[in-house]
Amino acid sequence: MIFIDTDIFVIEKLFNNDKRYTVTNEFLNNDLKEKCTSIFNLFELLGIASFNLSKTDLKKLLKGFSEVYDIRILFPVTSYESTDAFVEQLFDNVFEKIIMKMSFSDALILSVAEEHSCSKFVTWNIKHFEGRTDIPVKTPEEMLTL
């Protein structure tokens, strides 16, 4: 699966004057199979968009996100014996990323991508992830040339 980071959706949805918009839009509309993102990315996007969109538009974005972008939304793996075990494992994984100088949200997002064995991680924020995961980190521009 090809994991797509929040910044890609933010540019496509909110910043059509950004110099990366055309490439971002082309990447998202490319016929990629098995695109995915995490529930945390979706809620990060909603938080950013809340400054620009109405309550109605935010609800539409939440409810229609996976269909609009033809994308699978990943959740943390929850096959643990208890809620406590799940939370402990999730935060242990996140803390291991934070030790590598990552923000909490980036660490949370990358943990989900790794749990699901994603084949690529696509972001414009390469420096946030590169060298902190075994998943190849690419920009949308690099993905279009593959």
C-alpha cells in the first residue's frame, strides 16, 4: 500500500495557489492502486481545514473522504487482549519514534503506516520521515516518475 501524508491533502484541498499544487493534484488523480492514509491524517486534515471550511463542509469531507480520494483509511492495529494493552503498545511505538526526533503526530502517523507494512510513504515533508523508517519516503513528484 502507498501511504499518503496529510500535507498532500492539505495542498490539494486548501492551497491551490501553492507551487506544488499541480503535481500534488496530478499525483492524487493518478491511477495508483492501494492508496491509503491513517485516521490520524484525516483528523489532522480536518483540524487544519476547520479554519477555512464550514461545519457542513467539514462533515462532508469527513464522511466522503475515502470515496473522493479513492483511498483506504487505516486504523492502529487493535488485536490486543485489552484496551490497556492496546494503548500501552501504541504509545510505546510512538515513543520509539519520538526518540528519533519526531513530533507526536508524525510519530503516530508513521507507526500506523509501519503496522500495516506500507510499501511507500508519500509526503512533501521528506525530512520529517526519512531515516526514521524502513519504508521508502518519496515526494509526489518522485512517485509520478516511477
